[in-house]
Amino acid sequence: MVATTDEYASRVGADILARGGNAVDAAIATGLALAVVNPEAGNLGGGGFLMVRLADGRVHALDHREKAPIAATRDMYLDQDGNVTDRSVVGHLAAGVPGTVAGLWEAHQRFGSLEWAELVEPSIRLANGFEVTTRLVSTLDAAQNGIRAFAASARVFLPGNEVPRVGDTFSQPDLAAVLRRLRDQGPDDFYRGETAALIAAEMERGGGIITLDDLARYEAVWRDPVSFDYRGHTVYSMPPPSSGGVTMAAIANQVERWDLAALGWNGTDAIHVMAEAFRRAYADRNEYLADPDFVQMPLAELTSREYAETRAATISMERATPSAQVGPGVDEFLDESHTTHYSVVDAEGNAVAVTTSVNSWYGGKVVVEGAGFFLNNTMDDFSAKPGTPNQFGLVQGERNAVASEKRMLSAMSPTIVEDTEGALLLVSGTPGGATIITTVLQTIFNVVDHGMNVVQAVHAPRVHHQHLPDAIMFEHGGLPESTVRALEARGHTVRERDPGPPDAYFTGGMSGDVQLIMVMPDGTLSGWSDPRRGGLAVGYPE
């Protein structure tokens, strides 16, 4: 089964499984298809994280997150008065060195079974032309003003200076050429060949700082996954530079003190407990987590039950704790980060969870002239000015400051869950910026604590708290007025997400786009793609 945010991509992955490919093969082909049909987030010009659990139970974590260019400096996004500019969000300077191509290639080299060329071919066919969907029209319509600011971007994605119409055939010949070179040459073309030269030339034209040397030096990295126990289930997710695994562990270890099922799904008590745990875990996330190749972090303490006990002991069931009174909690520690997710499970029981991103919708809005793909704006996931919010409202610390060749902190959290017997149970993940961690974890709570099936677990309205701003955010129409008032009576600020334009944080009314696969007791697979964005889970055989 393959679950993605786009039917074209899901069917590409399912077809690879039908042709004898394994879950990693399907994930590679699916990711490349998303780079064509879901350009708001699927990408060649971004990066991400890949989790794989083999049928024998071994779990691996692949970091292909973008890196800061060699020429990056700590204060590069500040003006002469020390204020943060928009250069980390829009334009050429916003781009980190892309990692997607290196990551997919590395996954194939280690775990792939089909030929690389066979996995790239479906994306080439799509780039030669596919029928425009409502999803593509809606995102291009929302982002068109930003895209128009860059001539190459508008030329490709706003043909005739208009958003394509549903049912039109949308072809991307420049991207098809890049994919053909990728098929024939592997990553050498992207990082050292013709495509690399196109990226470097685009940087020079637009005042960016990614060079041929930056591209040639990029490598994906295998890291040790984060694992933690939640009510007898084992949860695996990404370690830093993802903040997902550590922060989810910190939250789950606190929440486990309470019986969420007894408190009632999304009842006042349950939301209060989750929000207070979210608040404390994000305070630590924002202070301590960053690129492990650059800073030391108290990971063992942050993920320990003992530390969670000390944090949870400060939670009062009667009153909210103001975030101003909740700082990072580790003592005596010395120090010498728009998105899409897809989940895959094959017939043998191998499972892959991939979250990939260009950060904002369509990244920094810059398309590489002659290559046809958007570059990311993940440099904004650094602390451009420590203590100042980024575009997702996250207030992060000095450890995540910009530095040459450093990987920016991320909230992307591809996650795999085993049941109480150690067998595969869930493969999950979502986009959503700072809300990714809480969205994935609530999906797990929905299954483990509340006994929901995949449809219920994905459909259920979600809440979020990230320490700062000091507010519980909930999806548009997601909580009854009585619950909102009861939470406010305990001292919480409660904010309903604005149902306005879907390309801005706190708007669009919704939180996340979960792609969930569950292994049922009889070994069959049940999958669901979040209706918030309109994808599809496809099983083989259907």
C-alpha cells in the first residue's frame, strides 16, 4: 500500500509494488512523481527524512535535509539595524543546498531491488504531461503572486500568465530533461553535471550563494533513529536535525502519566494535558535541538522518563502554566527547523515513511532556469536571529543559528510504530511546519488510546501548542464552544485557525495532511490519505 497526498503519485508507487519492487523502490518512484505533480512540496530542490523498517525489524533513519551553503554566515538575514529581513523566506538567498536527489539515491543503493532507471521513468512520463487537478490549481492560485515575482517561475507554472485550469494538460519539458539525466547518470548530473551548472547559474543571476562546490560536497547521512515506548508500543522517528523524534518522546513520556482514554477524546482535560506537555517539550526543542554535527545536545535526558516525570510534575490540572514561566528544563548542560509526506508498506512487511519539503509552499518561489523545479526556502528554519520567531512562529535558540554547511532544525517526523508484540502497526507522517510533531503524535494517541481506525484517526480534529506563541490552536470548527470556554477558564488562550488563504501559517483552517497505513490483526493493510488535502491511499492488489 502507498498513501500520498496525490493520486498520481500513489498509483506510481503501487505500480512499482505490483512489478515486484520493495517498499524502498516504491518510495523512490513515489517521491520523484511527487516532484512533478505536487510542486508546492514534492521536490528535487528541497530535502527531507526517510525512515525504513525492514521486515526483520531493523530500523534505519536517513537524513537528506538541506545544508547551509559554504558562504552562509550567522547574521546573513539581518539588516543594518539587526532586524530580520524576508531574505530567508523569498528569493535565492533563502535556499539551502538540496538533498532530495542524494537521499533517494542513497536509499536505493542500500535497500533498492529494481533498477534505478525503472524507478525514475514514471516521473519522466508525468513531466511530459499530466491532467491538471483541483489540488494543483488551488495551490498555484494561492501562491501565484509570489511566483510572478520570478520570471522563470511564472513562465513554467503560470503559462500564458494564468493559473492552469482543471483538466488542462500540464507539461514540464525542462524538468523532464532533468529527470532523464537523473535516470541515465544518477545523482552525478544533479550535483556535478549539467543540472548542477544550471543551479549555480541561477544562484549567480539571483544573488544566491549556492555554488558548484556546495553541490559537489553534499552527502545524505544515515543516523540512529529515536525510539521510545508509549503504553507498550515502540515508536521510531527521526533524530536531529529533525526535532520530531526527541520532541514526540518528551511529550509522550509526560502524557503517559494520564489515562487519555478515561479523560475522553478531545475533552477539556485531555486537551489541557496535551497542551501542557506540548508547551514543555517545545520549550526544550526550541532551546536545545540543532544539527548534531555542530552542537552537543542532552538527547538522553530529553527522552528519558525520569526527566519527563520532573516536567509533568509541574502540570496542574486546574490551571494552564503561562509559557513565560516554562523555560527549557535541563540543568547544567554545557554546549562546547512546505512539506509533504508519504507512507509505504510492501507485501513482505518492509515499511518506509518519508517526509520531504521545500518549506513554504513552492519554497522561495525561485525556479531554476532551464531545470524547471523550485528551490527550497529552508534557510528560514535556522534561527535567523535567535529569540525571534520564524515564519512558523517558532522562537528558537542560539544552537540553531546559521552556520556554514550546517543543517537547519526541522519538525519533519516520519514515524513508524510497532505494536505491543513488536510487530509493525503504523506508518505515519504529515506536513505542517511546527504542527507536524503534534499532528503525528495525536494520530498515534487516536489509535493507541482511543481505539480509532485509520479513517477516524486521520479525520479527527487536531490541536496544537508550541510554547510560543502561548496559545492552543485548533482547526477551524474543530472544538465546540463549550470546550473552548472551559479551556479559557483554566487560563489557556485558545485560537481557532483562520479558514483564509491556505498558504500562510495559522490559516487554511486545517492542520496537517496525514498519510497513515495500519497493519490489521489479520495482516492486511488499512490505509487512509488525509481529506484535508485530497490524496489517496492505493493498495496492491486493489
